[in-house]
Amino acid sequence: MSKSIPPIVPMSSPDLTDAERQAVLAVLQTPNLSMGPQITAFEAAFSAYTGFRHAIGVNSGTAGLHLCVRAAGIGFGDLALTTPFSFVASTNALLFEQAVPVFVDVDPLTGNMDPQLTAQAARDLHEGGSAAQRWLPRKGAQPGAALKAVLGVDVFGQPADWDALHAIANPYNLSLIEDSCEALGAEYKGRKAGTLAEMAVFAFYPNKQITTGEGGLILTNDDQADGLMRALRNQGRAPGDTWLSHTHLGYNYRLDELSAALGVVQMSRLEELLLKREQVAEWYRLRLSRIAGVTAPCIDKNTTRTSWFVYVIRVDRGVNREALAQRLADRGVPVRPYFLPIHLQPYMVERFGYQPGDFPVTEDLGKRGLALPFSGVMTEEQVDLVCRTLEEVL
Ligand SMILES: *Cc1c(COP(=O)(O)O)cnc(C)c1O
């Protein structure tokens, strides 16, 4: 591998101001560093923003997804329909409970779960026998296992087709979990991402739309699920438990006060942050439309607002993505293949026997997707530089 020069543009960058720095410093003036007024304020901001009754702060998006899986009662051997075109956490949350993810391939334009395939899979799994068999992995699933849930992902800031997913889930009483970790601020037919299922999760790693350093948050209107998830994030302590009594097997998934304070300020700036990201995406779109060999992201008609998370272009079928990525890196433009399909990750191949060709649309997107440097603090000059470099090396 040839050596690359240091990046001339960062791959991603948080958007922080003195307000965030002051808020974190203020927490350090108090003795309360975990589960105090800041997490309460952070949660209240999400309830106000979404209209959902319960918002539960946790220390990562992955932790949030895991608690949703627990609250939905998804356990050993249970099946859940989900997507192989996602960050691994959406699938891992199921594996933590020994459930079996049943993948359905995705829509080639959005990269979100294909509703027709999802409907077919739900029907076939309900019927059982050989109809069910063709959706199950080659190994690792129990015969006769029950389908319990649909775990959909709003990929790259575009919501999945949730009306269709509801219609699929309702007749079979399936739980619906929305992984909205990439879509805070997005809208589907005018409704906010994160409000489109029974439970939803946002995440706040530094490359997300808002950041808390590390952090996540669950939304639900279900009082019972809320009570259980609040207990589980705090070592299984139910209301009435003392510090050393534990009703449930729980976790330490608490969000600390420093992170929550950062999040409160970020959340108050949400609209500003989203608009800056929209502007950067628009600068990219205009320039990329004139460059042959690559395609800018496609926006679905149901996405009434895109919330830009990463900026993933597609290289044409004739273009060698790896060579392109290397030449860009050599000129100081960091890029990343996006996503490597979940079913082909080594631990998934080992456990379930997946093979290349199992999910062709996901694999095609996985081979052609290239994330360009992207953040709300990028300047038009930086976008210009990335695009000029891309054009030169193509
Ligand atoms: C970021 C992300 C998560 C959660 O990530 P954490 O690093 O655990 O906060 C989950 N699912 C998807 C699709 C993501 O992009």
C-alpha cells in the first residue's frame, strides 16, 4: 500500500461551540456526574421534539437497541426481520439475546429494507416449513422458531418505509423497532424519524447529527417498556430497589452528566446543525452532477426531509472503487467504503453460514458505496477541493 499524505479534510467533524464547552465545565462544578439534572433535561428535549412520552438516555446507540430487544421480549432462538445493509449494531443487538436476525435485501435506491421482500418473508415464516426455510440462514436457526419482530434501520438519514412495515407487522403481532441512529431530524411523509415504530433509538457518536461524545437515546410511548428499560440501563434496579438490590439482570448503560450536558446544548442547536449539513450536501450534489463515473445519493419520495449523516456516493459498475479510494487517500482526501454487508462479516459467516450472493442488492451497494468527507462544519472550498480531486483521479 502506498503511503497517504495526512488528510487535507477530516472524514467527519463534530460541530461544537463555547456553549457546549461551558455546559460541560458547569457539570464539573457540581458533585453530580452521573444521572442528574442534565440527563433529565436531555430526555425532556427529546420528548418535546418528538411528542413521545418517554425518552431514555443511554450510553450508546448500541445499548439503546439492546434494551429495545429486551423490552420487546425477543430472546433465545426468536426470529427478527432486519437488514444486512446497516452498521453492525442493529444486528448485534439481536445476537446479544441469542435471537436470529433474518435478513431481507434492500431497495437499490435508498438502501432501506425492501417492503415487498419483507412482506413475503413475514408470510413465509408464518407459514413455516419449506416456505420459511428459504429465508433462514444455512445454519444457526432453530426449526420452528417464531418470528417476533421487525427491526428496521433508517439508513444514511432516510427513513425506511414504515407504513409498509407496520402493515406487515400488524397481522402477525410483531414488535417494531426503529434504528434511527443515522436519522435524527429526518422526516417520512411529514413525520419525524424516531416516531415511526413502537420503540426507536438515536445515537450520538461524534460523526452523528448531534453528539454527546458517546451516547444514545430510546423513544417509546409504552409505559411498561419505559419502566423496564430504565431499570435495565441502571443495573436492573426497579423503582423501590435500593442501590444494592436488583430486580432484573441489568447493565450499566447509564449516560453520564457531562455527555448529557453536551447533548442538551447540541439538541438546542439541532435545526442549525441540520441546515448546515443540508447546505454541505447541496454543495456536493451540484458538483457531483457534473462528474462522470459516480452518482450522488437518491432521495425517496417518502423522505420529506433528509437528515444528512454521511455522504455516500456510488461509483459506476466499471470503476475500481479500491483504486479510486487509494488515489484519493494519496492526495489527502479520506474516503470509506460504506457499508460492508453485515452478513459477510467474519463472525456472521462463521455463525450462520452466509455466502457472497445471498443478498445481491446489499452486496452491490456495499461494493459501490464510497463515503466522502462530510460534516456540518465543512466549507464550500473544502467540498470543491474534494470534488476536484475526485474528478482528477477518476
Ligand atoms: C451509529 C449507529 C448505531 C449506534 O452506534 P453507537 O456507536 O453504539 O452509538 C446503531 N445503528 C446504526 C445504523 C448506526 O449508524
